Amino acid sequence: MDLFEAIKSRRSIRRYKTDPVDDKKIETILDAGRWAPSWGNTQCWRFVVVRDAAVKAKIADTLKKIKLPDKEVPNPASGAMNNVPVIIVVCARIGSAGAGHGTPGGKPEYVTDKGDWFMFDVALAVQNMVLAAHAQGLGTVIIGAFDAPQVEKILNVPEGYRAVTLFPLGVPEHEGKAPPRKELSEIVSKDSFGK
Ligand SMILES: Cc1cc2nc3c(=O)[nH]c(=O)nc-3n(C[C@H](O)[C@H](O)[C@H](O)COP(=O)(O)O)c2cc1C
């Protein structure tokens, strides 16, 4: 699949068939993540491949409620987690992306006003992975609204690492419908912001 076609036709998939996913395809997806660029090539990402039904069910539970100011609602991707064959949980080592050399063993000295760039680096790896999945006929949906500390407990994520995002991986049961995008004229300016 052509890269631009993959970028434009990838959709968030929230219903999957129960068909198993080939190990080779998963490896190709993880490898695409591995080749993402990162701050100073720090590669803070760590990928946990979850196939165990009991662990998947526990992770699915962490998506059940999203707290809005006045109520709790289920995550729209909750249903996707039920029968999906694989979940990839993306974790990050904290304190390396965005940091200079700092004091060994001490607090990281961040180079920019943004502090730790782990969210940014993880996002680059995740985008590579979801495109690699789509190019191989597999569906994904990136999930940010879940109870990350709970997932860290379930997966025994050690101190110094955070669970950032996760995505189910399976054969799509439907073709996703593209939510509209802003026009380029709304997001691009010339020589000065907003012009
Ligand atoms: C950082 C991030 C977090 C997201 N979290 C969720 C989520 O918790 N639940 C969900 O159903 N979709 C989630 N999504 C998917 C977006 O809703 C989706 O990408 C967006 O509506 C555009 O649709 P498309 O992916 O089909 O182009 C997330 C996407 C991103 C990039």
C-alpha cells in the first residue's frame, strides 16, 4: 500500500472479528514502531503484547468509565476490547526524552520548556504501528482514555515507566467512516501565525 494512501485510508476501528492475528504481522508492526524517530534516539517506548484472555479482560475494564465534569460515560472503544485477539500497551521510560545528559543518577535536566518529550516520542512510534497494521489489513484504535495506573499494576510496569496508550489489534469487522478534517486553510498560515 502506498504511504499516502495508508495515511488517508486508516480509520479507528471499534469492532473486530475474532480471527487470530498472525505473529509475523505483529512483529512487522512492532518493528515499524521501533524505527520511529525519537529525542536523541533515546527510544523511550516499551511495547507489551497482550494475548492472555484474563489480562485483556482486566485491561478492558480500565476503559469502562471516562469522567466528564457532570457524569461518567463509557469509552466508545470499550466494545472493541471484548473479543479482540491482541492488545498492544505502549509504555514509556520517563526522564530520557527531552533531557540533556544531566547528573548521572540525578534529576533529568530538560532541554526545552516542554520538559519530558515521552508523549511525543511514543506518538511517533504509535503512528508507525497503526499504519503498519492498516497496511497489512488489520485494524486499530488508539486509546488514551483509560485508567493508566491500573494498567501499570495489571502489567507489573516498574517504577520509572508509565503506560501511555494502548490499542487493540484485529481483523476489522467494519470499514471505519472518516470523521471530517479541518481544511488546510484553517490550520496553515504563512510567515506569521494565523495569517
Ligand atoms: C491520543 C489519542 C487518544 C485517543 N483515545 C481514544 C479513546 O480513548 N477512545 C476512542 O474510542 N478513540 C480514541 N482515539 C481515536 C480518535 O477518536 C480518532 O483517531 C479520531 O476521532 C479520528 O478518527 P480516525 O482515527 O478514524 O481518523 C484517540 C486518538 C488519539 C490520537
